[in-house]
Amino acid sequence: MDIDLLVVGSGFFGLTIAERAASAGRKVTVIDRRNHIGGNAYSEKEPETGIEVHRYGAHLFHTSNESVWEYVNRFTKFTNYVHRVYSTHNGQVFALPVNLHTINQFFGAAFTPDQARALVKEQAGEFDVATAQNFYEKGVALVGRPLFEAFFAHYTAKQWQTSPEQLSGDIVSRLPVRYNYDNRYFNDTYEGLPKDGYTAWLERMADHPNITVSLGTDFFDESQPLHQGAVVGQLPVVYTGPVDRYFDFTEGFLSWRTLDFEQEILPVGDFQGTPVMNYPDADVPFTRIHEFKHFHPERKDIFSGDKTVIMREFSRFAERDDEPYYPVNTSADRVGLLAYRDLAKGEKDVFFGGRLGTYQYLDMHMAIGSALSMWNNQLS
Ligand code: UDP
């Protein structure tokens, strides 16, 4: 085999490793079980409308990491898209993340920042951000009980089907809370969408004479030559699939949420006026609706077309054959994860990375950043 490194999985983690290794002169093969590159970041043009659809849910790129930003800009230009999300609660539209406008609209008030802060503190009761132990305590500490009930409790019940006391507080602190009228969804220095789409970006990362990509190739399929039994111990492997799958679930099944999408092409120019509308109420079965044309207002002809593509997003527990999206990370999962980490340490020349390989809720920039670190510290 004329291969110096095998990368299992062609998502951002795997492609970053592959690109770095190829640029350093290594011969890299990337295999992916799916028939397309890019893992869940993959997007494609919906043929009837030409609108770019993120096949596995909306992906918004943002980072404050200078080296990640410099790195990603080698492969794509970014638009000046700034992500904003609205939320329809009890038949009214509110701005997210929770900001002074949300608070004032919700309470029918005109609070100043200090007044709003004092109100939320009172409504947070005994909970404090610094000492909060879980999603519930942190969420209530951040926004107070009434806002938590309105915007987080039922949305989170739909998204996770897990009691918020069992979920990590880190999940809720992904969203900023602001006592001004800034409703940018992210706090990061850099933000934007790949100008020519995600797939063009991902393909450019893989476009190197030292990289071979083999799609439709399952690492666990013993009928293909680069399967687990044939390569582990023979050459370095970067594995970005689910860590429990690698070890054949011997330490139990780590729980994941998966998503189902219902896509519709509608004969209207604009369905909801914004890219993402969240539905935090219990009587709506989906969590949010994406309307993809709004991610690219600069694609003028497509944007002003008289059709639109929307996708309703539903969440449920992943069965073994479903695509994993979000690590639930309950206390039982953490026990299992520690056992898998121990096993992983004993696995000679196999490097586990990415959202699935580490069972971490990594954003794209984090996956890329951790791949760059792995390359620099362990593989180069
Ligand atoms: N969340 C919520 N209501 C919202 C948006 C988010 O309760 O309107 C909670 C929910 O538990 C979600 C978490 O905050 O899983 C993180 O939200 P984010 O938008 O970062 O999730 P992602 O876009 O990664 O699915």
C-alpha cells in the first residue's frame, strides 16, 4: 500500500488532517462511508431552485481563533453573513439570543440594561451562573425562570428528550445573553458563509495530489482493503467516526441525538423572512424551520426567485444505524466515554478526532482547530 496515513471520515476534522499531511509530503487516503465528502457540513444545490441546501441542517461558520480563520481562508472566501435567529412563542416573534429587546417585548416593558439585569437576577432565584451544576440551573441563572420556560424548557425537551438537570450547562451557554439590543447569534470575531458553498470549500481542502478520497468505503467493511483489521497497527490512522463503534460498543452505546428533516419547495418568494425561525413551544413538534435562500442574499437571482426551500427540523434519539449529530453526554455517557478513552489510549497509532471520535459537541471551527493541534503536536 502506498499510503502514509489513513483518514477515516471526510468531515472538517479529517480533511484538515489530510490537507496538512498532504502538504507536508505524506500520501494520504481519506475514506468515507457516505457517497459524498464533508460529513454533516455537506451541502448541495436543490435542483429545481438552485438554492444551496445544507443537507444535515444549517451550518454557520464563526470563530475567534486567528489561526483557524487564517487557515480556512486558504480554501474559500467568506460572505459577510451575520447569523440571527428569531423564535415564535405563543404566536409572537421574539429575537434571540435573549437580549434587551426580547426581555422588553416579553414583559411589555422598557427596561434599561440595569433594570433588566436586576429583574433577571430576581427571577433566577437561588441559581447563579458561577455555581450552576447543569443545563436547568445555568439556564435559569442566565435568563430567569419565565424566560427559561418560554424559550428554553420546551425547545430543549424537544431537542434532547432528556431532563435539563441531566444535561450539561455548557449547552445553554452556547447562546449569549445580552443586556443591549445586539441580536447577533454568535459573539465571535469572524463570521461568514463560504462564498461558493460548503461543498466547494470541502473539495478544495481535499484537492491535493497527495490526497486520494475513496467514498462509499466503510472502515468496518471487511470486504474492502482498508478495513480496520487490515490497517490498524500497519499504518497511522486518524479515525473520526463514533468512538463506541470503533470498539464495537463493548463499553456500551453512547447516546446521540439525530435529526430528521422535512424539506418543502414552496411557490413563494419568501416564506419566513429570515434564515432560521425557532419554535420553542410544546405544541409544535419540530424545533426550527430553515429557509436556505436567506443564508445567501448576495446570490441575487436565486434570492429574488419566486420559489423557496424550507426544512423543518425534528430531533430524536439515534438508533445504532442513524446518523449521530449531538452527543447527549449524560452521566452514564461520561462513564462510558472514560472507558472508551482508556481503550483509545491503548490503540497503537490510531488517533481519534472530531465530534464523533471524541464525543464532544464541537462546532466546525473547533473541529478544525483541534485537527490543526493534533497535526502540529502528534502527527507532523
Ligand atoms: N436552545 C433553546 N431554545 C432555543 C435555542 C437553543 O432551548 O431557541 C437550547 C437547546 O437546548 C439547544 C441549545 O440551546 O440544544 C444550543 O442551541 P444552539 O442553537 O447552539 O444549537 P445548534 O444550532 O448546535 O443545534
